[in-house]
Amino acid sequence: MEKIYYCDIDTPMGKAWTATSGTGLLRLNLPCSEARFLEELGTQIDSEPEYRPGKLDGLSAWLDRYFEGKKTTYAEPFDLRGTGFQKSVWKEIYKIPYGKLTSYGLIAKTIGRPKASRAVGNAVGQNPLSIVIPCHRVVWNNGGLGGFGGGLDMKRFLLNVEGVLPRVEGMPEKELDLGRFFYNR
């Protein structure tokens, strides 16, 4: 059985849980219980998780910089476990610059599967490394927020950290033009 180390990290959103393998960062869950985190980790990998505070101090420092609003990219190795399609989507999400957005449809086109927007959405929803692989930066083509595993309030919080969620008093979210924050390669 593979040895996995995990710990909790305090963030402005609450306690995040994270795990690493001998290969790299394996999982980052936004605030949830330790039991839920271990259950999700167990469905991802057959492992013997060991609680090891301090094992992920580099990630903790990176998260501190992120929540301070500093443009930063996590550069340590990942241990992505999923289907080939999921990995291609996650790698594409990782490329989205800080403070920019893209859509499910644009990701589908970029990975050579232009009719697979819904499948891209499913892969985005299975992202094991929230914030680090910034799935919160993926929105609908029409500028709507789309979904988020941690809930839309958490997605709004993260987009506000990056300054890409316009605050317009009295305007419903569905009428906000997030498209102006899209990046094109």
C-alpha cells in the first residue's frame, strides 16, 4: 500500500486538507472535515495516509501568498491520478493565468474536443487540487459562474481574491459580463 502524507492548513476560507505522495501534490480540499477528506482521498487512491503536520509547509506558504492577492503559480510537482481526458483538462486549467478566466467550451476546443464542453465540466468537477489547479477560473461561455464543488459563494470568494468578479450593486449575477476577463492564447 502506498504511503501518503496529509495535513491541514489554515486559510481565510477555513481549514483546507491536503495530501502528497512520493511523486508530488495529490489532493487539496477546501474546507471540509478530516473524515470527509480521508474518505475522498480513499476513493482516489488505495493508500495508508499518515497525518504529518509540516510536510506541506511549501504549499501552506504558497496559499498564504495566494490569499494575500499575490499573483503566484504553484510550481512543485503534482501526482495527478485520473483518466487521460481528466488529466488533459486539469493540465489546461493549470495554464489559466492568475486573474483571468476561461470557459468550459474554450477548454474543450483547446484540448481538441470542441464538442465536449459537458465532459470538460465533469472533469473540472473532479479536479483534486482546488486553487492550485484553478478550476474556479472556469466559467460558462456566457459569463455565468457555472458550478463549483465548494459552492458558488466559495467560487465568488476566490474570484474576488483575484479581482475578476465585478461587484455591481443591484445587478443579478447572471447579467454580469465576466467575458471581459477571459484570456486568449
